[in-house]
Amino acid sequence: MSFEVGWETKMYENRLGFDVSYYNNTIKGQIAKMDVPTSTGARNIWQNVGDLNNYGIEAAIYATPIAQRDFEWNIRGTIAHNR
């Protein structure tokens, strides 16, 4: 199950903008490779380790400081926090 909501805004003829989003994602029945003692006759096994949940927020700002007929310069910066 996954959920995401966000807001994006552009202004000044799309030369400046920002984007903010929040997400929440749950994976049910996550399967992972687990190491086991070699005395069991195997090196590792696949095991259901339970549910995995992550959520966070991401923000970005972008701009086009120079826009000419033959040249365009675009920049973008992003920051995120995930738990």
C-alpha cells in the first residue's frame, strides 16, 4: 500500500518553481535473504521478515536563470527526509 500527496508550483513563465511531496509506503510480507550457520547444511535461507514501512517528505526548487534562443541554463536542488 502506498500513498503520496504533493504540490507543485511554477511562476514567472515557468522559470522558477518548487515541488513539495509527502509519501507513506508499506510493503507487506517482505522477504529477505538471511545468513544461517553452515552447520545447518546451508549458507542462507529466504525468510519472511515482516512488514516494511517508510515515510518522508521531499522538497525541490528549480529555476531557469538564463533562457536565450541558443542557450538555456536549468538548475534544481532537492532535499529529502526519509524514515
